[in-house]
Amino acid sequence: MIQLFKSFFYIFFLFFIGVSCSKDFSGKNIKIDYPKNIIKIKGKYSVYIPPKKIILEKKFNSEDCESWAVRLDIDNLYKDSVRKLLVEMFEDITFHSKQIEHDEIIKEGFISQIFLNHKNPVATFHIEKNTAKFTIYLESKIVIHGNSKKIENSVNSNNSWSKNIFLGCNLNEGAHKATEEALERLISQIHSGIYESIYKISR
């Protein structure tokens, strides 16, 4: 009976240690704050966002801080954020699965077509004097066709996160914080860039 109790206690102890030491590397939700007091743009507009998957390019020089566990779903995060922004910006907007020609823009009654293309984001990570340093770079290209004009505008954003590797360094958590702030700034720039381009198109 005593031997059985010892065996049970040993198994329970191993299970407890395993649960306590395990870490959750599941992706964390990133919440974006959008620009305030967005003024609706009147008129009918078309939008095309390429369906090609946006892939994070990792340039990591260290496996410290569980860098192998970094998971950032940039593709859905970027596209969903941009769609939500555009719905807030325009009174009448249609999302298309392809770019449409100038004649079709006029035929369908659109004032302009907005083409948003996002380059693959680049994330770097390295250790410098016991400090973990992570940086993410985001870049988008805005192209607007309309009124026999074509306006192109590029916007970019980056943000960094750092922490001493001996003070509970968790890169997955830090990468999400840095990406959240970088994407917020990019969305703000896309907002401003579209307004400026629409103004130039309509002049």
C-alpha cells in the first residue's frame, strides 16, 4: 500500500512539474486602434487587395527568448485591418477580386479604383550585450486610378522591442506588442495617404 502511494505521488509530481514548466506559444490576438473621427468620402469606389499571402520574413540570429516560437499571422491581420479601415472611410465601396481597367471603372460608375499592395514584412532579431532586440518593418503601396489620373504613394512603418535575456525574455509576446504598434502606425499612414491621393485625383 505504501509502495502504491509512493508510485502515485511520484507520477503526480512529474505531471505537476510538466504542467508548470510548459509554456503557451499560441498566437496572441493583436488589437488595432484606428484613426479617430474618420470623415466618410462620398461617391462610389472600387478596391483591390491582392489575394497573395503575406509571409513574414524572419531574419533571426539567435534562438534565445524562444525565438523559434514566434507566430505572427500578418496576412489576415493586415488585410482585415485595411478592409475595416476602408469601410469606415467610404460611403460606397466595393471590394473586387482583380484590378479593373479604366473603361470598366467609368462603365460601372466608380470614381476610382484603389489598389493596395503590401510587401512581405521583415522581422529581425539578435542579441546585443545580453539584450534581446526585435524589429519589424512594414510597407504598403497605394495606387489610385481615376479621372484619367494615376496616383502612387508608398507608406512604411517599423517598431522595435527589447529586453534583457535574463529577465523573463519572451519574444513571442514582445513581437506581438511591436507588430501591434507598427501596424497601427501603418494603418494611420494608409488612411492619410488615401485621403491625399483622392484629393489629387478629384482636382
